[in-house]
Amino acid sequence: MLDEILPNHPLDYFLQTGAALHVAADGQMVCAESGRCPGAQVLLPGSFNPIHRGHWELREVAESLLGQPVAFELSVANVEKPKLTRDEICRRLAQFNWQASVWLTHAPKFIDKAERFPGATFVVGADTALRILAPRYYGGDEALMLAALERLGSLHCRFLVACREDDRKQCLRCGDLPIPPAFRALFEEISPERFRWDLSSSELRALGHGI
Amino acid sequence: MESSNGKKPISDPKPAAPKADTLARQLKDSLAKRRPRPWLPVLAILTGSVLILVFLAYWYYPRPPLTPLQIMALDVVGTTDEVPQVRAQLLTPLEEKTPRPLNGFGIIFHRPLTQKANDKPIEIVTKSDARGQAAADWPKPSTATADFSVNHVDPANRHVDSDLGRIFIWPKDAPILIVDAAETLGAEEVDEQASATLRRAAKEDWHIVYVALGSEQPQEFRAARIWIARNQAKLPIGPVLGRPHIAEEESAAQARRAILQSLKERFQGPMVAVVKNEVSAQISKDAGVRTIMIGAGAAPAGVTQAPTWSDVVVRVE
């Protein structure tokens, strides 16, 4: 009976349940059941469409700064876009084969990621950090944004923020972010001397570049 | 005996005391003979009932589920004349000290998720043996290197996991360079000299085989394999071979002999092994493989000594 219910592949099991799927660098896939993934992880979230040199370099810098391995995190659900299809997930995962480990999640927001990975350090660009701090991503409600930051802090999560170029071609740094004073400790900067990458995956797609 | 008014009493006269005593004794003896002493069977029944209750409690007590086993795909090296046989091994969790049965688990070999759209799907369903291993013949890939995937389905634990392995198909006369990864490539970072030598050898058409026998724990073998994979910019691609029978107690020396013998039997081209200790050097040499030993230790007779990787010259002799 259970044989009929249980899918044969961990990816299908992941898609059927709210589990998270860990894909190791050597391709081993293990589903973590619903709930929390133990251990303080360092995660570099992204859509990886495609993965580019900036991602690889950022991972390397974060690994050397934190002294622990960094895994990529790809959420199949997205706040602003439709859910990824199975084929699309496979295509994106293939980019990491034999190179890096990836967590596949159903966690589009950082608060969801934090609930899944308490104690995690998220390696993000300053543009992403800006979105975490923007009330418009919380329905325009600043109180909700503050509550989310409070929750992130209580889950012992933090952000390692890399400098990114903004619309005015200026390097957006951690110090430029409107971080409420009570939550400054959640954000730590990677200095622009250590890392700076100004092209995103979407810009690379627009330029017609691949990996 | 008469009463004071001269009439006889209504009741029978009381028998004489000695007769009553005799009767009482007879009755007591008779009862003792007829009724067996009950405490023995009662005790036996009580003990039996308690044992049954204990057994039932043990049987129905909800035990914590066993940590699911994990599957590991093993790299395959074959010649162009052979039908490749893909293999996989079930691993017990590292913290588990008591062995558990590994046979009978559903193992499914199939093309990886990242297969090309025009590739015919393959799915081979098999079961693990007592060693937790499963193997299946695999269609010969059209390229020299191909990935395969293996799944392990454990319905009792509601667990499914999978792993990727690689198939390397080389010509029978391919020159092969066997590198002891655990001994020679460095602990944290790849030895730059090793990287340069190996990349040069790969350019000269040597086919690299990495051997990782340093640990008895399969999880550590996996870590070595991941380390090699993550350093693929510095290390040429090649199969990573570990102990053939992970679930059993097999020494590194036995495993090295088995791997070398298997390669020698199947490939007829030049073969060179690079190792770092004398025992490994002796085994490689005894297996008929030209052996280079890195480091300052005394190399056995017939083994070439190289102080560092940059002194290693891989050539056909």
C-alpha cells in the first residue's frame, strides 16, 4: 500500500510534500521531512537561472569568511513568479552536479527559509537585503516587516550582505540599507574589496550569456 | 447421666474427647491428601502471565523509528568490450553501532534527472543483497563518461533518497594513472604540484583513477569523493574507487589489491600508480603496476621514488 503512495524519486517526494530536499555535490538527494533542518547552515539563496561566476565567487568568499561550507538554496515557489516545473527544477539542479550542494525548498520568503533553517546565515546581495527591509514586500505594513525581523532574530538567523550596484550605478552597501537600529546585528557586510559582482542572472540572460 | 429433675437430656451425649480428636485428625489427613498444594501452579500461571504481558508491552510499545539507510552510487570503470555494471551500496548511519539487515531493500537504477530529452529512459528495479549492495547491467553509454542515478525506497520509514554515480568507458589499451587520493592529494587544499602533474598527464591521454581507501567509514569515502568533485577545476575527471565491500571488515591493503587486480585484468595498456607509503607501494608493485612513491620514506625495491608531485614523471615505459 505504502509502495503505491511513496514516490520512487526523492524529487517527486519533495514536490508532493512540504519537505526540503538536499542535493549533495556528488548528486546524493535526501529529503528532510517537514519541519526544521538542524545545524547552523550557511545558505546562498537564488533562482540560479542561470548560475553565474558571481554566485560561485560569492560562495567562495563566504566560505573563507565564515570558515564553513556554503550550500546554495533554490526555492521552487516564488513570491512574484509561478512555481517551477519539474523539468525546470531538473535543469537548474543540473548546473550544480559534481560541484556544489543545493537545498531545494518550498520557502519563497526569508521568514519561511528561517523557519526551515533556524540558525542559518544567508548570503545575499544588498539588493535582496533591501527587499527584506522594504515594507512594500509586507503589504505596505511596516509593523509586519519589524515582526518578521524580530522572528528572524529569534530564530538566530543573520545575513551576510555583499555589495551590489544600484539603479544609479552606485555600489549599494550594507551601511546604505535602512536597517532599523534594533536589528543591525542581523546584517553583516562583505566589504566591496572582498567581493563585488554587478550583473544579475536576469541581466546575463538579457545579454544572452549562459553560465 | 440424668438431669436434676430425673429426665434424660434432649441432645445426644457428647462423644468422648479422644474419639473426636481422632476424627478431626482423620479428616485433616484426608483433606491434605485430596487437595494438592496450590501455590506452585498459581506461581507458574502468574509468572507466565507477567511474561506474556511484558512481551506484549515490548511488542506494541512505539519504538523510535530507525534512521533510514542511505544509498551511495559507486563509480564504474569498464572497457569498450564490456557491458558496464552499475553498483550501489546502502549505508547505515554513522552513529549506528549495531549492524542491521541490509538485504531486500528496493533499489532502482535509472538515468539521472538531467538526462538529455532524446535519451531513452532506463529504469532497472532490483533488491539489495546481504551486504547492502545492488548491481545491474547498464546499456553501454554513447560517450566515454556518463552519469547514472540510483534510488532507495524505504516505505516503512517513508524515505526515498538517491545518488549519482559515473560510468567511465575506456579503450582496453588506455594508459591508466592510479592516484591514491587519500595519501597524496592533500588534506584541505589540493596540492598545486599534484594538480599540475595530473592535468598534464590527462592532456597526454592518461586516464586518471582516484583511489580513496583511507577510511573504513563509507561516509568518509563519500566526503573524499565530494572533495575530488568540488576540486574538478584542479583535478582531472576520473572515477573514485573505494573499498569494494564497504559493509564488511576489509583492510585497505585487501581493497587495494582487489582494485588493482580488477584493473589489471581488464586493461592491457600501461598502468602507473602514485602512492605515498611503503605498504601501498609494495602492494602496487606486487600487482605488477609501475609504482611511484612520493615523499622521503624508503621506497621498496623496484618502486620509483619522487620527493614531491613535481618530481613525478608519468610516462609509458
